[in-house]
Amino acid sequence: MADQTETGLPPNWEVRHSQSKNLPYYFNSAEKVSRWEPPAGTDTEKLKNYMAVYHSNKGLAAGTGEDRQPGKIRAAHLLVKHRDSRRPSSWRENQITRSKEEAHAIIEAHERRIKSGEVSLGQLALTESDCSSARKQGDLGYFGRGDMQKEFEDAAFALKAGEISGIVDTASGLHLIERLE
Ligand SMILES: Cn1nc(-c2ccccc2)cc1C(=O)N[C@H](Cc1nc2ccccc2[nH]1)C(=O)O
């Protein structure tokens, strides 16, 4: 098991893999608690590098190694967090202090550029998304009902393949969603 000098996680925390969701999660072996997002005090730069190797070793490029199952869809997203987000931190910025209004202006500009055809959502997500899926161009892989926050799920399932949502507001922040399959 990788130690915290490799993962950047605080003591007793480790990266584990959820077979059911085919996603990494974070487990504290001392407190026996788990969570989907890295805990406070994580060296996000080290974790970002560790997870890039983790995903390539697990062949977890979204859409590979996962079967297309009935009821599941595949989507990519670009997330702009704000200071009231559930976890106001990301690989881009250790402490996110922008207001929700500022985040809305930012994601509106992204939406205009994407919908004008100037740039794809995936390309823009690589550098601008506050989700750790940014390095996979925002590709979240396949998911079914009940896997994601409800507002996100409803917006994603309402899209046809290839369509891009409007601005979707969840506890994580403001999203643009592109349904891939
Ligand atoms: C749901 N999920 N999948 C990944 C992911 C997928 C593929 C490769 C790497 C990371 C990251 C996440 C995730 O929850 N990220 C959170 C932000 C976030 N919150 C979300 C809510 C709904 C959908 C996607 C979302 N992403 C974070 O980084 O703080």
C-alpha cells in the first residue's frame, strides 16, 4: 500500500478502490471512515500525480475496462467550485475562495466558448475543471441512477448523447455536462 509520502494524504489515510462504482475513494484505517473526496490536509499536487499513475495502472481511462450496462450512461463535465462548495478545494487551487456569483460568471464564459464551437468541453475541462476528473477531460465513465448527486443525475440523464447541458448547480459547485453515451 502506498504511504502518505507517495499519496500526499494525511497519516492513516489511504486510497482504496470501490469495485461497485469502479472509482477510487479515501479510507482512514485508524478511524475506519471513508469518503469520495480527499480529506483536509492533503497535498493535492502529490495526490494528483499519484492518482494519474493509479488510474493508468488500473486502466481506468473512463470507458475502458467497464462494460456498457443497461441503465448506465457516460458523461463528462466541467466543474467550477466556489467557497460554499461541499469541498472548496481542488487540484487547481488548495483553497477556493471565489463566490458563487463569480463562479457563475466563469462557467458562463466557458459555456459560451464551448457552445460557439471554439473549444470542446473535454479540452477546457483539462485545465479549468475543479473536479479530479479534469485529467480525463472531465470523463466520469459510466454511471447509473443513484451514483451521482441528484441534480447532476437528472441533468445528465435528460441529455441525448452528444448534447451539452446548461449550468447545473450541485453541492459540489456549478457544472457543464456533456453526455457521451
Ligand atoms: C464523481 N467523481 N468522479 C471522479 C473521477 C472520475 C474519473 C477519473 C478521476 C476522477 C471525481 C469525482 C468527484 O466526486 N470529484 C469531486 C467533485 C465532483 N462532484 C461531483 C458531483 C457530481 C458529478 C461529478 C462530480 N465531481 C472533487 O474532485 O472534489
